Amino acid sequence: MAPTAKAQRGKDFAKIIGLNNGFLCASFVPLRLCGGLFVCLLLFSAWAEAGVSIENWVAPSGARVFFVENHALPILDVQVDFAAGTAYDPQGKAGLASLTQSLIDMGVQGLDETQISNQLADLGALLSGGVDRDRASVSLRTLSAEDKRSKALDILRAVLSRPQYPAEVLAREKARTIAALKEALTRPDAIASKAFWAAMYPAHPYGHYATPASVAALQRADLVTFYQNYFTAKRAVVTIVGDLSRVQAEALAQQLTSALPSAGSAAVIDAPSLPAAGEQRIAHPAAQSHLLIGLPAIKRGDPDYFPLLVGNYSLGGGGFVSRLMKEVREKRGYAYSVYSYFFPLGQTGPFQIGLQTKKSQVNDAMKVTRDVLAHFLAEGPSEAELLAAKQNLVGSFPLRLDSNRKILENVAALGFYGLPLDYLDRYTENVEKVTVAAIKSAFARHVKLENMVTVVVAGE
């Protein structure tokens, strides 16, 4: 059953205020395996191991389409991504992209938000979406039976092509968003994240974020103009996964995109410059300090991605087996958790290290963290660490493709960012061929200490 309007608004909370770091291509949740569900998961697991066959084409509308046919379950998942993320907010209008996407399903020509929600509930369909710095997305999950599918897709088409942005809904959502932004300004994690991105990208759209003032100034005309400029067919990527034939998928993609705006005036996002190293401390009454260290490091499609991925598993991405966890938590007890990760984007996305620690020991924790990173940059992982990283990444990979939804997310990402169609098929091969020398070389190119910024919230 589709979520209530209230539940959906709650899901939209983070995406509007810009606290989400981006789309995750793998989500790991506990599963209760029983009966038919267990059989279905076995089918998906076997399918994942055999590889994902991706077809792609350009629809007559100009939208790019990626299709994975799978008849294991009577389910259809569709996602439409637009190059319309928060990085495209016009100067002085931060929050516009998120608000435009969030309100897209809150009233279309002929249907208000309650009618849309009720019709989806009657069909057993789920409409959702999100915004990150590069993308705005709208997705639909529905049963594949023609009577259910066609009605659900009609609603999706209306949402994509006929949003009304009702004035009363906009006023309500602006007030809610402003309240959320003000509340976020009291939380050390939100303060740290915003300050960190602003420090990494001081003169780039990736570093901009919504404020109560910028959201308060937005008008309905701003949302309509943004929609017309950025939610166009040629900026759209349609991903279809599930119980459908190629012929049906072609018709579906054209149906969804033919009535989209045909052209618009869109900004171009350039590559960011590397910041100078610096440290920023922000006072806060929290009991623990929030520490973030990083820099812009890698964009999607960079050939160094796999050496960085494998190397980072040993540095800070492998949980209790990572060096940061061993040195910061296990040996010294400075933090309950410490992590590092690379977050590639359309332009250069960040490398980030993060932890929380007592105020009295934040300087010691920072020194240990920097020492571990410097040592890793100099020597790379050991052969034993390299083997453990490969075994984990290769062994867990099928879990990234064990459901329609996960396949949709992965295929949508590779389609949007223009990655090779055999990217998923070659994932384990690319992990396996990484060497210690390749890791050291890749880290030297992308993680430069002279460009690392540090943000401490609630530090003494």
C-alpha cells in the first residue's frame, strides 16, 4: 500500500534541506526469509551472479533509456532521473531544486495531492523520489499486470508532465522546510556537514546549501521556471526494470517523456578547484565533537575508482578491520565509530573521513587520524589487507543486485553518469585486478594533504 501523504512528507524532509549525501546504489536491510520470499531471493541471487543484461536506446523524445527485462516477479520499477540536482540552484535561490522536485507530485492537472495518493494506494503502487547534488528523480513501483500497470503509469506521466505547484501547497511546504532548516541549525552533525561541504567547495555549486532566507524568498514562478528548464526530455534518463518486454518498454519510455518540456535554459556545472588546506572550528554545546576531514577527490567514471575503492576498504571503509577503526577506536578508545569513503559525483566528489569524540580528546583523535592517513598514503595497504578487501567487496557484490529495486538504483546510476553498460558485469574483475602499487598511485593522485580541509563542531 502506498504511504500516506504525511509519511511521504516525512521521507521528503532530508532531501529538501540537503542533508542527504546522495543516492546509494546498495542498501542493506535485514530480511525475513520464509516460503516464497526465500525462493524469490534465490532466483534474484542466481540472476545477479549470472550478470545483468542492460539494453539501452534513445527515445523519440530525446530521453535516454536503460532497460533490464526480468520476469521473476510480477513487478515493474521505473525511475526517471533529470540533471536537476541542487548544484543547479540559481544564485541566491538555494533550495529551489529540492522544492521543485518535492512538490512535483503534490497536485497535477485534474488531480490534487490527496487524489494522487488515494489512487496509488488503490493500485498498490508506490511513488517516491529524491534529490542529490546532480540528480532529481521520480520513481514508481507497481504490479506489472496491465490493468494495474497502465493506471499507475498514467499517474507517473501526469506527475512528470503536468505538475501544477499549487500556491497553497507551496506556502505549506516552504513553512515546513524553513522550520526544518532552523532545527538543523541546532544539530552539530548538520552544522558540520554544511560547513564541511562549503569549505571543500567554496566557489562551486556543490558547496551551496539552502537557508531559511533563501527558501522564504522562493516564489511559485521560480519553481515553474526551474521545472521548464531542467525537467526536459533531453535531460531525462529513464530506467526500467522488471516484468516487461522490450517493445512494451520502448512504448512506456516514450509515453512518460513525450509530454515533458522540450527545451530549456540550463546552467552548466564546471569542475571545482581544489581548496587550500585549512581548519575551521565551530562552537557548540554538544557533549561530543564532530570531526570531518576531506577534499574534492574523484568524479564518476574515473579509472582510478576501483583502486580507491579497494584501498579505502583497508583505510576506513571496512568497519572493524580498517586501520582507522583499529587505531582510533580499538587501541585508544577515542571514538565509537570512525569511517572514510569516496563519493564520486558528476564533477569531482569528496573523499571524507569522519568521527565523533569527547571534546577533551578531539585534538588527539585528529592527530591519530591524520597520522593513519599519512602512513597509508606513504605505504598503501599490506598484501593481507588487500586480499581481505577484495574478498569482502567481491563476496558482497551479489547483495547489490538481489532485488528489482537495487538493480534499478545501480542501472539508473550508470545510465545517468554514462558508465559502460558492462560496468556491473566487470565489477568483480576490476576489483580483483587492483594491486598495492595501483592503490598507492591512485591515492597519491586524488588525496593530497595540502588540499585537505578540516571542520570541527563542538571542539575545545
